[in-house]
Amino acid sequence: MDFPLIRMRRTRRTEALRSLVRETRLEPGQLIYPLFICSGEGVRKEISSMPGVFNLSVDEAVKEAEEAAQLGLGGLLLFGLPESKDEQGTGAWDDHGIVQQGLRALKANAASKRLVLIADVCLCEYTSHGHCGMVVETADGYDVENDASVDILGRTAASLAKAGADVVAPSDMMDGRVAEIRRALDDEELEQTPILSYASKFASAFYGPFREAADSAPQFGDRRSYQMDGANVREAMREIELDLGEGADMILMKPAMPYLDVIRAARDRFEVPMGAYQVSGEYSMLQAAFAKGWLEPERAMLESLIGIRRAGADFIVTYFAKDAAKVL
Ligand code: PBG
């Protein structure tokens, strides 16, 4: 019952046929666009390692949100660049912090109501040492303290939700933070605010350009004592299971392209909404190849995104969100 009875090419003949048998679709509403909010007015500062991505002051972020809403994007993921940093990352949970200001401005803007406003919950942009939690000195160097950090992350999530975040997304990888964030939100009568947990987050070289964008590179050491080892898929499943047990409503997988098998494993195992983050390095790598004329921008961008959807992600956080929506 093979060839010539069966000819696979029959359904590939025209675009109409190809569209009919297409198994995976990509829609603007499945894309989340990250924004980096900084202080000032009229600021639009391009990130050198991420062409087309900017640090934006609140007024410019509002303009960006209007465009995102017009393009039909699913939402925005907000990061902040505070004016000053300290050991405790106080800027993260300051009710007048930079992302909190951004959220209030976005909430006051009619167009943004069509977008899901997701606030990244982490301390690395706010701590002087650049780690995602509290640092203490130990006999053999330093440690990123888990439980003290979790406490502060809870406070941060509550502050961001009060300022208007529709969803809070912890990306710090401390143990037990989802439970504490849930408690902190419920204490403030924010029991309807969902938690999108970066449950599966690997210690990745592909975050490099982000650290320029968010000015969040660790000043010493690295993140390998809290982010996962890139070799482990079973451990990722356990992280997800624990976060769901603690009350996570949705999970985020990160990075995407080097970890498509992990996304697939999670899809097969967990019946929850799942996003994947096509991180800064994935974007910059493609942009570099586009600049050299080595890859066709539109096709390579769409192929990278459909691959992530095919692996099982319901939605994708991507710096290509606007470009992709324009093509779609
Ligand atoms: C904060 C955070 C990072 C990213 C998202 N949230 C950086 C990191 O963990 O070092 C990376 C996103 C990207 O590379 O686009 N912890």
C-alpha cells in the first residue's frame, strides 16, 4: 500500500491545500511582547545586542502597548530598570517602583485593556550584586539565600499585582516561591491574580543580551546554584510538578529553541496552560544572521516560532512578537 498509490506530495501542491492540512497554527494572540521600562520621558534607547528592542520610559511604553494592542498581540511581559539598586533589591517591591509606575500608566490607557499585562517577578534587575535573591557571605564565598529571598518575592508580586498586573510571573527559581507568592497575593485580596511560573528555567548562555537590556548581569559568580542544569529533563518535570502543587496556574518554559524536547515532555505530562520564552540570545542570534544576509528574516522568524508551538507551547514570549504579528 505504498507508492504509487500513496503520494504525499498531493496535499502540498498549492498554498490552499497546504493550509488545509497544516497541523500547527501561529496567531498574534499567542504572542507576548517583552518591554523594558526605564525612568525618564521620551526615552527610547536601543539595546546594542538586540536590534529593534528598546529601553522605554513609561510614556513610550504606553505607545508601544497601543501598537501591540493594534496588532492583536496576546500581552506584554514587563521588566524594569530602576534608577538605583541596593543589596535587597528594594526597587522591586516599591509601590512606586518603575514597573509599578508603568503598570498604572498602562492600566489607565484604553488600548492596553486588550492585552494581558504580565509582570516579571525577580530581584536581579534591582539588586546591586545582580543575583535573583538575597546574597550572604559564607566561609567559602557567598550564597544566594533561599527563604529570605522568597519572602521578598512574595512582597514584590503583591506590589506588582496591586499596581495592575493581570498576571505575575516569577523567574527567580528560588524553592517555594510560588506558595509564598500565592499567600502574599491572597493576603492582599488578590486571590484572582494568576501565577505564571517560570517552572522550567535553565542556567543558559542565551540570556546574555537580556542582561544588557535589563542591566542585570551578576557582579560575581553565576546563576547555576538556582537555575537548572541544561542537561536535565526529569528535573524540569519535577520543578513543574512542585510549582503546580504550590498553586501555579500556568507554566513558562525557558529558553525555547535549545530545549524543545523539554517543552514537548511537559506538554505530554501536564494539562495546564504553558508558554515558552524565546529568549534574548535566540533573538540576537537570528538577528545577527539576518544582518549578514545569511538567513531570510521572515521565514526564519516564523519557522523558529512555529517550531516552539509544535513542541507544545500554547503561547510564546518573543522579541519578534510585533514583527511576527505584522506578517501573520
Ligand atoms: C530574570 C530574567 C532573565 C530573563 C528573564 N527573566 C535573566 C536571567 O535569568 O538571567 C531572560 C530573558 C531573556 O534572555 O530574554 N531572572
